[in-house]
Amino acid sequence: MWQRCFTLYRHVLFFSLLGMIASRPACAQTVDATTPAPPQTLHAQPLSFTGQPAAPGAKGLDQTTDVQTETVGTGLPDPPLPQPSEQLADTLNAKGRYLLAIQTLEQLPVTAVVMNKLGVACLHMLMFDRARASFDVAIKLNPKYPEAYNNMGTLAHSQGDLARAEKMYKKALKLKPESPTTLKNLGTLYYAERKFKKGDAAYHEALRLDPQVLERTGGHDIQTNAKGQSAGEVHYHMALSYAEARSYPLALQYLRKAVSEGFHDRNRLLHEKNFGDLRTQPVFLQIVDDLKKD
């Protein structure tokens, strides 16, 4: 009897304890000193370039594109343009940027050198009246400026005014007798006038002073107004001068011009001593062969 009562009491106590446990509040989310807090997600809101958090519901990309559009769309400020100078104008001329060279020179103080350079740039752009006016100013500012006279002669020569061109070249040479460029220009003019001995002499003197003068200026020869057979003779003599200077590519170039413009003296071509080193060249032999067919 006593044993049955003890067993019953033990069961009652057991179920009472179960009820107490079930009625206790849950504590799974309780944080104490030994449980670290979950890290905050600092990038949950996108950052804007102003340092302010994005507005609720706004997309992070939208918060930055306005600023990026301003920066990328308009670009950074252009670097300041170089200060106008003669050196800058020379660089622009050398690169063939003649209009920019003109604009640069127009901003400089007016001197003989600046006006001469302005005339050269205008001449390249076929602005003949402007070039002539610029050279005139350069000469008025410095009447002893040989380069301006030479350039004025080049302008007159290109327009077919050979008398004025010769006058300008001779003025330049009076001021600067040993100018290979002016001597070469004068020789070209003599060829155009069919004064071949004078032309040869001027070219020879130019080569004596500067063996590279023909090579340096070969691509910028003045266009003569000679036509037909006369033009052929002019270019034949120029080919001779280039061959004598051992500028063989230019010699062949002008020899082809001569033949295309009416030169047809095959015997003269074969016996000219200046062409001795060219007679084994395929291009030269082709020119000779073409003359044979004529």
C-alpha cells in the first residue's frame, strides 16, 4: 500500500514539473555578453557621392548617375591652349596645320619675322593676296630681310610673274649671296625662261653651298608655267641637276616628267654623263625604251 502511494506521488510530481517548463517564456533571441551581436549590413543602402544615405526605396545606381552624368557627359575641363608663340606657329606649319598657324600668328605682335611666317602659311593655303600683303609688311618693317624677298619671289613665280620673281630673288641674293634656297629658286626660274646655262649655274652653286638643298626642297618645287616641249626641257635640266647631286629618285621623277611633257631626245639621254649611274636602273631603262617607241 505504501509503495503504491509513493509511485503515484512520483508521477504527480513529474507531470507538475513538465507543466512548469512548458509555461516558461522562450529565450532563444536573448543576447548576453558572451554572444556577439549579428553584424550590421552597412552596404544595405547604397551610398551617394554627396555622403548622404540614399532615400528610402531609391535605387543605388540612380543616386550616383546624376553626378556621373555631369562628370562623364561634360568631361573634365579642357586643358588650356598653349600660349601663342612663333615656336607654336612653326610647329603647326611643320604639321601642315596652316589655318591654326595663321590664327596663332595673328595674335602675336607685328614684326617682320611674324609677318613673313604669316605670308608663308597663307601661301600654303593659296591665299595669295593675303600672302602678298604679309610679305609687303615684312619688307616695310625690315627692308634688309632676304627671306621675305625670296618668299615674295616664290609667290610671283607661282603666279607666272617671272620678271617680278627674278627681281625679288636677286634682291634676296644681294642681301644674302650664299642662300642655297634662293639660288635654287633662281635656277628654277631660269629653266622656266629656257636660260638653261644660267639655271645649271645657279643649281650648281646651290649644291656647292648645301649638297642637300635639292633633297630638302624637292617635294616643294615651284610649278612653272612652261608648257609642252618647253616644260619637257625644263624638267630634263632639273633631272640633270638632281642626278649630279646624286638625288637619284628625284632625278628619275623629273626625267619621267620631261618625257611625258615632250622631251624625246633619246641620244642625248643615253650620252649624258650625269645619268651614268642610272643607266642600269630598270626605271631609267624603261624610260629609254619608251623613247625608242616614239
